Amino acid sequence: EISDAERVFDELVAHEKRIEPRDWMPEAYRKTLIRQISQHAHSEIIGMQPEGNWITRAPSLKRKAILMAKVQDEAGHGLYLYSAAQTLGITRDTMTQQLIDGKAKYSSIFNYPTPTWADMGAIGWLVDGAAIVNQVPLCRASYGPYGRAMVRVCKEESFHQRQGFEILLTLMQGNEEQRAMAQDAVNRWYWPSLAMFGPPDDQSPNSAQSMKWKIKRFTNDELRQRFVGMLVPQAEILGVTLPDPELRFDEETGEYAMGEIDWDEFFEVLRGNGPCNAERLERRRTAHEEGAWVREAAAEYTRKQALRAER
Ligand code: 3HC
């Protein structure tokens, strides 16, 4: 027998209405939203590191300015999403501590190194491209604060994707060495960006329930297919080869047949054993410790303001 409150909740979701912070919601709905939104926020913040590595090394002032703007956007996306998660009753400090203690997940993709400038192009084109495919449906997530946060995030992501494409296009119109650098970056980022969408549908324990609650609108494999369908024509324009010899469009299924993703590697990265996991967490921990004085100063300022207001 379900309660009246749960019946109202089910009705709202069934009629594509938003669930707002003060609405009643099943504890499991709250819990999975805190899980997904906090991980999404952590991904944005950790995602600043691979690209941040190239802000001081950008090949021109123009590229430096664009990259700085992009990395600042990612910080904003993170803060947006932490705020959305806080409406569900978890605090910013708790989420930060979970990340720093290595207890929180963040997107696997950010545990890979960025050895060349072409990585900035491959990340923009592939990682932000994948993020757009994943985040556009999230604009319609049943939880109000999450769906609304995604609208602004998606607008900025399309700029991120375009500037990445343009970096690769410029390199592919360059000399042999530049073309090889672009192809090398695409070879290294292609498969991990497919894995970003999550494990295959038959190994995705959260998907069924998330789709019932209209948090997730499409399955992991559906979005992966959509992403590859987007990449193929763009790769042709770029003149890069997607590093999957088995990739071909299957007229019957209307889908792309593709090679196997290395799920062992994926789950190793999730266990914290990717190429850069330790370095990413160490950087985040140090930044938090070095930022303690700012938080203390802000708290002291607020205390003094409150005292002044009482006089
Ligand atoms: N990296 C790390 N963990 C992942 C993952 C990935 N790429 N894909 C799946 N997982 C985890 C899930 O979190 C889950 O673990 P948990 O239960 O402990 O949370 C487990 O693997 C099983 O996966 P499921 O498919 O069952 O989990 P979900 O239903 O949550 O689907 C998801 C995974 C598609 C990533 C979903 O959580 C989602 O859409 N999240 C929001 C989008 C997001 O986080 N994007 C990350 C990129 S942020 C970004 O791109 C920044 C951009 O500006 C560059």
C-alpha cells in the first residue's frame, strides 16, 4: 500500500512535472540524486586539472584565453551542481571530504594524462562532445534543480566542443608533425570517451530505476550510439581516423557496429587505478588545504558583519 505522498510523487513524475526540493520524495530517489549530482560536480572540478595543465603552455594568447574561459566554465558547472546536490540535504563540506578521501566517484575520463597540446582539442571535441550527448537529456531530469542547472551547462558545453573541434581542425591543416599529434590524441581519447557513458546496459545497476524516475532518459548504450553517430561525419571533416577498425554502420540495425570497449580498464580506473587518479586527488586535496585560510577569512568576515549588524 503506497502513501498519498508517494502517489502524488508518482503522478508528478508520470506527468513530466518537476520534483522540487520541498516536495516529498522517496528516500531512494533523494539518495540516487545525491549520488549522481555530487559525482557530476566532482567530475567538473577534477576535469579542470587535465586542461589546466596547458593554460600556461598554450601556443598563442588566443588559445590561452579560450582555454582559461573553458576551465573557468567547468569550475562554475561544478559549483552549480554542488548547489543542486545541497538542495537534497547534503553539505558542500561533506561532498568535498568524500572526494578528498577518495570515497567519491568522478568521471573516469579525467584520470588520463594530457601530454600534448592536441589533447586540448581531443578533450573539447570528444569529452565535451560526449558530455553534451549525456547532458542534453538531463535538462529534462525530473528533479528541478538538476534539470535547470543542465540548461546553462549545455549552452557552455557547445562552446567547449566547438573550440576543441577547431583546435584539431587547425592542427590537421598544419604540417605532418601537427597532423600526427592530432591523430595521436584522438587515438588516446576515443575509447575512454565512449566509456564515459557508463558500463553496457546489461551491467548498469542504476539505469532501470533512474529511467523509471525520469532522471536518466536514455540508456548508456543508446547515448554511446548517438555519440558515435555524431563523431563519424565530424571525423571525416577533420580528416582524422577513429581508432576502431570494426566501426561500421549496419544498415539493418541502423546502428554502428563497434569494437569492444576495454571494460577491465574502465573498472580499474573506477577502483582508483587509472593513470592519473592519485595525482588528481592529491592536487584536489592540496588545493583544499591551501584554501583553508580563504574559508576562515570569509567565516570571520561574516561573524564580524553579524556583530556589526547587532549594534
Ligand atoms: N566514470 C565514473 N563512474 C562511472 C562512470 C564513469 N564514466 N560511468 C558509470 N559509473 C559508475 C556509476 O556512478 C555507478 O556507480 P555508483 O552506483 O557507485 O554511482 C556504476 O558505475 C554503474 O553505472 P550505472 O550506469 O549503473 O550508473 P548511472 O545510472 O549513474 O549512470 C552516468 C552513469 C551515465 C555517468 C550517470 O551517472 C550520469 O549521467 N551522470 C551525470 C553525467 C556525468 O557525470 N558526466 C560526467 C562528465 S562531467 C563532464 O563531462 C565535464 C565536461 O564539462 C567535460
